[in-house]
Amino acid sequence: MRTKIRWLVVLALLAACFACSCGSKVVRPANVPADAVFVLGAKVGWWQECTASVGGQPVHCRIWNQGGLILEDEAFLPYDGAAPPKAQDLKIDPNPPFSGPDRIYLTNGRILLPESRYNELKRFVDGLEGKPVQPE
């Protein structure tokens, strides 16, 4: 009886390990720069990289999927509406509270959104943050 229980425990642990990809290592695709940060998602993750603004211009960010396909490559604006972050503040959080393929969380708590979809994503993040969502 004890042997059966041990085998059941071992099988359960192995199943859990395969289900959560325990021990799997994320491999950086060849086209993703060395300074890009891998950001964890619920089931997948994204590579993110931002370069500082020059002369008050927006920050430029790129987001790749785990396989290296570019998802975003454009100017990003701060969710809080304040000035763009300075170079020393562009530290990407690798495990943010609400990660996604269309937003960047910085370690200082600021969030960056793509300029082309800013209004749409601002409403979405408002909901995530528990703020009243403004109608379109």
C-alpha cells in the first residue's frame, strides 16, 4: 500500500512539473537585443526594451513575443500623463502585477503604453488599477 502511495505522489509531482514547465529556461531569440528584459505572463512571456527619450520626445519601446516576433515597435507614453521617464528610470519590471503584450511596467511603478493605442489601453489599465473607466 505504501509503495502505491509513493508512486502516486511521484506521478502527481511529475504531472505538476510538466504542467507548469518547471525548470524550463527561456531562450532569447537571436533578433532580441541583449538588453531586452523577459517579462513573465500568466502562461507565456514577452521580451521588452525601451530607449530613453531625447529632447522631451516619447520613449521608444519594442515588445517581442517569446519566439522573437515583434508585437510593438513605437513611441510609448506614460500612463500617468507625466513627462517621459529619464534613462535611469527605464528599468523594466520582469514580474509586474498585470503584464501584457501591449504595456510596460517599470520598477518605479510607472506604466508605459503605445502611443498608437494610448486612449484604448489607458481605459483598460484604469480597470486593472481599480479606477473608474472613462467612456470613449
